[in-house]
Amino acid sequence: MAQERMVITGGGLAGATAARTLRSEGYSGPITLIGAENRIPYIRPPLSKEFLLEKVGEDAVEVMPAGWYQDNDVDVLLAGAVSGINRGDHEVTLSNGRSLGYSKLLLATGAQPRSVPLPGADLDGVMTFRTFDDSLRLRSLLKEGGRSVVMIGSGWIGMELSAAARTYGNEVTLLGLEDIPLSAAIGPRLGRYFQKLHMEHGVNFQLPASAAGIEGKKGKSTAVRTNTGETLAADVVVIAVGVLPNTALAEAAGLAVRNGILVDAGLHTSAPEVFAAGDVANALHPFTGEHHRSEHWANALNGGKVAAKSMLGQEAVLDVVPYFYTDQFDLSMEYSGFPSLTSGDGPVIRGSLDDGSFIAFWLREQQVVAGMSVNQRRVQKPIKALISSRVRVDVARLTDPGVPLEELVPD
């Protein structure tokens, strides 16, 4: 094993966690981690929340301190990328032309923001949001307050960035294709709940509406024209309309790709000795028997662990219940479950939306398939246990705050 080289392409949470897991599982051979950015691996969720609002520093977003890689003999190549894979020779070609052999290869290439071909999209003040540098740039644009901000996109990132922009004292207008923000993710009732929260904090909504073009003067953004004929003042424009998995490298290598790199529950791709994890992986989940691609940090964290163990020939399966969280203004939300199973009836509520503290449960055939807690602590563990157990629940007891959730989980 000591003579094998593990190559990880992708400098995010999945790749860094895989490197750490390889070492913790006893692998002592060479590891090379290749990142496209000129920065050691970091986690993304704080970039649109605590880090953007200067509540935490740079060290809080690093997966491991810089010294860890040297101390654990992990070779880190930054500001580069893998440009090609030679599966026959077990080699990758780097962007600088160098070739590097591998015994096992992990693709953790992540995703990139969707672009919108808008007139004026190249003006100063217009940006997408994905990276550490994006967060620094947006912070510099927002922190003095008093600016007009137009947010294009009514999903989680658009809502988080709108909350941050208002917290800094800027005027914010959010555009989205939905009638109600977040309704595609959590349904209209809860979408309205989040919308009301934002409106109470001064966020303006134009829904449904899209940007038709961006106007500017002297190279800087000044306004957004909407498809409804309005002109909105806009010193800052953020395009937050989702991401696309970075599959070009895998496609060129002939790997199976469908909404990401197709992998089994152990994160093996269609090619021997090649694995995929994180945002780019469309993984078979044992719970549903279907492939799921998740863009949340918990998937990257757990996927990195599973991929590393599979690279070592161990039996490993990515079978954890998907999880993510959001912070917006004074609201803290956590969500566990399978959004693909929540279509149909809306959620049942434990607690009160009016009180600002509740749990929403989505059920299918009396089984909990997802649970979202708002301003409640330490409830996600029993929620995940309920989902994993597949137990049929009594809705009256499930929605009764007086019944401990743990009592609903079978021994």
C-alpha cells in the first residue's frame, strides 16, 4: 500500500476529508491533492453566512489548518487543475502539462455557478457567488451599507445573501421565477414563512420576475431591467440561480455522467480505480434506491470519508440521511431528509409558525421522509433516526410538542 499514490482532484471539503480519512485509516503512501484555487481547502456554508457577516474569521472556514497537510505528508498543488485523465496508463495530466500517476483517483471537482447571458453582465458590481474570494468581494461591496442590491435567484443562497445585505444596511430587491421564494424546495406554506421574515427586515420581492438586462455608467452597474418592464436601482447585482456539476473532466474520460458523475453507494464510478464525491457525484442512496446529487456540506464531508475507505478497498457506503442548514437574520434552520420524496401533501407542523419555533415533517405512507427544524436545538438526531427507521408514525403524536421525538423512534 505504501507504494500506491492516491490522487485527489478538487480542493474542497470532500477532497480534504478524503485525504484526512486516508491517513486516519492507516494509509502511509503518497497522497496528492490538486485544487483549482490558490487556497487550501475550505468549507462553503459560512461564506454566505457567518464569514460574509464577519462573525468568524478565515480559520473558521478551513477544513484543516495549513500545517496539517505538511505534517501528514499530503502534497497539495494549488492554483491548478487536472486537465485530462488517461485511464489506461493510470495518469492525470495537470494544467501545467505535467503528468502524475495514480493507483486510485478521486474526482471531487465540485460545481460552478450557473451563468445567465444578460446584457451588462460584465459590468463592475455584477457577480455570481461560490468561492472564498466571492465572499470577500461581496463583503467589500456590502459592508458600508447604503447600496442598492438586486439579488437574482430566490433559492437558499439568494435568500441568505439577501439577509446579509440587509443586515449591512443595504436596500435589497430579490427577483425569482417562483411565485413564492423557496417553494420548490419546501413548499408554499414554508416559503411564505421565509418571505415574511425577509419582508419584516425590509427585503423587497419581485416575484415572479427575471432580469432582462443590466444597465451601467462608466463600466459600473446602476440598474436592472426586469422582464415585467421595471427598472430597479442596482449598485450591486448578484446572480444566484444554482450551480452545475463540473463533469467535463469525467465526460472526456468516458465516465458515466448524468446530472453529475454517476457512482454507486460506495462512490465507485463506471471506471475501475476512479471514484467521485461531493457536489459532482450523483450517488446511489440505499434508502431510496435512486441516485441523488447533493450540494450541501454534509454530503461532501461524509462522501469524502466513504470515498477514501472505498479507495482503500474497504466496504463503505454513503447511507447517511442528507442534511443542511441555513441562518437568515435571527432564524436558524436545519433540514434532514430526502427532498425528492416530499412532493405531494405539504408538511405537518409540530409547534407554531407564529411563535417562530417549530418542526415541519414531510411524510410518505405515514413514514417521515424529511424534517425541518426552525429555531430549535438538538432535534436533528431524532429526526434522522425517525427517517432511517422507516417507522409508521401517529401524526397526532408526531405533531404534539409534549411527546418527546425519541419516544417515536423504535428501539
